[in-house]
Amino acid sequence: MNGERIVLRASVPFLIVVMSAVALSACGSQATDQGMTASTDANAEAIYKKQCLSCHAADLRGKVGPGLQEIGSKMTEQQLFAIIQDGARGMPGFKKVLSAEEIQALSQWLSTKK
């Protein structure tokens, strides 16, 4: 019986330390995810300015190509990815110009435009 009490007494502080570590690591990963999102958005905007601006305009209203201001309410991220990669209706595909990661970042960013 005394052996069980010692084990239980030793287990409580250990559990507190473990639970604290889990809670702190969860908080840390949340901040990292938010930082990655901001970085991804900035990267997508830079790609847009370099590759898309001439046809879709700086304000996404469109010039030669259609406006993209509310494209996220009309197309899914996957549909946008396919169009950016392969092209559609007069728009050239960008699979030889952009990496899959860049296309993903751009399609994700555009899908938020609603």
C-alpha cells in the first residue's frame, strides 16, 4: 500500500509537467501556423504581382483576363489550382513557370477572395 502511495505521489508532479509541456507546445504551434499563413499570403501576392497582374490588374478587377475580386465564391481552391496550372479559356497554363508550391499558394490566396 505504501509503495502505491509513493508511485501516485511521484506520478502527480510528472503528469503536471507533461500536461504543461503539451499545453505549451500547442500554443507554440499555433503561432507558427499563423506566421506561415502570413508568409504564404505575402508569397502569393508577390507571385500574383509578377505573373498575373498584367492580365488581371493590381486590384483584381481584370483587364484582358476576368476580374478575380470574388473568385473564391465562384471556384474552389482545387479548381483555381487546375486553371493556374493548365490554363483555361485563353489563359496559358503556368506549370512550366511556377512550382506546384507556388501554384498552391496562389490558388489558396485567390480562394479567400470572396
